[in-house]
Amino acid sequence: MPSTNSPVRPGPPASRHYHIVFAHPEGRSLNGFLRDRAIAGLRGQGHVVTQSDLYAMRFKATADAEDFPMRDFTDERLVYHRESGAAQARDGQVEDIATEQVRLLAADAVILQFPLWWFSMPAILKGWVDRVFATGFAIGVPKEGTGQWLRHSEGLLAGRRAMLAVTTGGRAQQFGARGIHGPIDDLLFPINHGILHYVGLDVVAPWVAFQTSRLTAEAADDLATDYVGRLLGIFDAPRIAYRSENGGDYDDRQVLLADIPAGAGFAAHIDRTGGG
């Protein structure tokens, strides 16, 4: 009979649902290898993993009138965000948009994995954002009874973690504070802050792999191990302390209050005091 003083053994970690949005045209690429290792590593720890492989899906990247087959007034000028909101309100999004929205709502963590092309995401991934983050779903959602909007840390996707997984052929030094390409955090700010934080996701620091053009098999294996580790730790990682729009740091024009010593530029929108 076991002693009542025996230490309690911790149970297995709670299963989480990861959703990877993968944007690379070649499944046999380093990105494809990293994606496959990530899925295997997460599932090996008992987690649920789904993915949207945008190129393999031949995901439609253009936001246009074809997204609204039920549109009543086809002779009128298209205002995309209005039609998007109308479709959302009547549960009438086209199938590929609706499917992606269901996947996002089911996830505990959303990973955007892509190569850095022209200092940003591939066009197919930007098109995914344009179409899936619809009015009434990710944007244009009022905060009931306040006259404010659910955005910049609030929204229907709040409570979920988000992380960018980015590869680039450039050297880490080129993306440093004095590097020719500019700081990597600044380059990724429009995605991290302007898209993920904007729709309410809790954004953690990106995982970035530099100088990936000519990796040895051993180096690629080490990179994959590091990537899986970052994914497994995403729920314990500190979020980037982007300021909340409705948290008291901004005036009614969404400009930082004058008495907040925040500096200027992108960094001004990160709370360094520990209060964010």
C-alpha cells in the first residue's frame, strides 16, 4: 500500500490545439521540413494540430466580387469591407473563408509560417488575411455599450496565442539594430501589431531562422528541434506587451497620451513598464 506521503506525480500537460497557416509553394523546402517536424513534434506531445497549406489548397488570394455570390446589387460599386460584413452577418461567407474562420476559432494557438519575401509575407498569405479576417469576424466588431471597437487586444479571437515563424536567407546581423535591412522586430511589426494584435490575439516574439539558404542536414535538424521547442513553450512565453486601444493609453483619436513617456516609432506602442 503506497504511503500517503508519496509525492504527487504531475499528469500529462493539457492538450492544446495548434493551427499552422503555411505559406510556401514547395513542400520539399526547408519550410516544408520545419512544418512537418513541427506537426510531428506537437502531436507527439499529445496536442492537436491542424494546418492550412495555402499553396497546396490553391487558396484564392484576391479579395474581389467573386467572394459574394449572393450580392444583390452587382451593378453597384463594390465596397469590399461592407460586403464582407454583410456576408458575415447572414452567415453567408463563401466556403473557403468560412472554413478558415472555423479553424481559427477552434485553435488555442495560431502560427503563421512563411519565408520573408520582400521584407513581408508572401502575397497568398496577405490574401488569406484580407479575406478571412472579415468585417464582423476580426474587424468592425463593436464593443457593446461603449461606442468603442473590439481591436488592439480585444476581439472575437482574443485569448488565443499567435506567433510568426519566419525564415530568411539573410544574416542575423543584417536584421540587427544597425543592420542594413533594419531590425527584424520593426519589419514584422505591421504583421504582429497591425494584424495579429489588432484582431485580439496574444502575440509572442517571432521565431526567426536566419541564413537558411545552404544549411547542412544537421543544422536543419537543429533548427527544427528549436522550432518545436518554441511551439511547445508558446503558452508560457510572455506576450509582446502591445498597448490596448481601450486600456487608457490613447486619447479619443487613438494617439498616445502626452504624459506617457513612450518615445516614438513602433516601440512607443509597447508597454515597457510591466503594466501591459
